[in-house]
Amino acid sequence: MNPVTSTPVNDNIVEIDNLSFSYGNRMLHKGINMRFPRGKVVAIMGGSGSGKTTLLRLIGGQLKPSIGAVRVEGKVVHEQDDAALYQLRRKMGMLFQFGALFTDLSVFENVAFPMREHTDLPESIIRDLVLLKLNAVGLRGARDLMPSELSGGMSRRVALARAVALDPQIIMYDEPFAGLDPISMGVIVNLIRRLNDALGATSIVVTHDVHEAFAFVDYVYFVSNGQVVAEGTPAELRESVMPFVHQFVHGEADGPVPFHYPAPDYQKDMLRGASA
């Protein structure tokens, strides 16, 4: 099953077609195909180092594919000039891992930053919009605090308010649950879903947190060894008998992703040490 099967092709705001990407001689992605329909929350999951965050950078145009293309609203991202790419990025919001707030700016100034960078709105309108976004994440009362005064969960919520400051059509989340306590995690899960639906946006969530992601996303892509190895709804993937998916979903220590790094035979290795 693919999210595009029940959705018209022109309703996919982001499309990744036959994408391959490498860092030097290291091939990271090999023939990736993904679809991200408007109004949906889609997760990209996989182990550490599987290239999940790199896919977000390719969507945002920070990197160029070796082969294939990323299309946003039908436009090939890596073919855009600087001005066109700048306009395309205005439609995107990004929640970086651990929030990445500007440490020398207050909560208010962090959320106001993209409004001042991308618009000519008067300060009175910016003030009202910032307070509106902060109120949506429950932190209007924290507007004058500095990032150093915030908890991890509060920082992530401020970063979320900043990510949606311009009402983006695409919101990308890079490991939004990393380092959060269960209460903060539940708050962020609820906010991602609620803000996505309120804005009519498309959310792309990069994560390896199965339990949290499966509770609110519409569709999941599993990436391993540079390829999409499985895809489907959370309900479908919970029932999957594919070895990699079963191991990942159920948190098993060993399987297609081995516990042991490749090494010589253990007995021979020990005997070699004893004879040295």
C-alpha cells in the first residue's frame, strides 16, 4: 500500500523519485521513492546512520541528489536558482533536533525571527502573531524567558512555535522526541498532530521512536541500507512479518540489524591473544 493510492498524484506536495545520494564514495541512498500527501503526517524511520536527516536536507535543498530528484509542488528542488529556492523554503518549517534555539534571543525573539526574515509585516502584527503561536504551544507566558531558562520540553515547544511561525505548508521534524520525558513527549506528539491538522499542512517526522510515532502518524517509511525496505500504515507495520520491520518495531536486540559488529571467530580471537 502507498499513501498515493487513494490520493491524486497532484495532491502530493513532496515527491522523492529514484533518489540516490552519496557522501564522496559512500553511497547513503539507493533508489529512494517516497510520497508525502497534503494534510498527512508521514514518518521516516530507521536505525541511526540510515540517512533519515539527510532526506530532510535534500527536501530543503541543502544537498543535491546524485541521481533522481526531489519535487516540492512539482518543482525539482535542486534545479531552482537561489531566489526560487528561497521562495520554496518559505513554505517549509523545520524543527531541528533538540530545538536549536538562538541562545542569545528571548523566546519571543526566537519565534519572531522568521517573520522578520521573510516578511515586511509591521512590528504590531508580528507581536500579535508571535503571541498567537506561543499560545498554541502553551507558552505565551514564557515569552520573555531566555533559552537557558527553559526545560527540554519547553525548548522543543518554542522551537515548534518558530517552525510554524509562517504557517508553512510543509513541516519537517528531526528527531522531535529525543531527550524528552514521557510527559513532554506526549505534549509534543499532541502538538504535532494538532498543528498539522489546524494548518492543513504536511508533516514529515524523522524518528526512531516507534511507540510515539505509531500513535499519531498516518503513514511510515522504513529506511535501511540506503533503501525503503517497508512502508505502510502503523497498523499494517505492527503486523508485518518482514524480519527488519519486526525487529525494529518490537525492539529486538538481534536480527537483520546485528548486535555484534563484524569480528573474527570469538574462540580463535581469544586463542590468538593467549598465544601472543
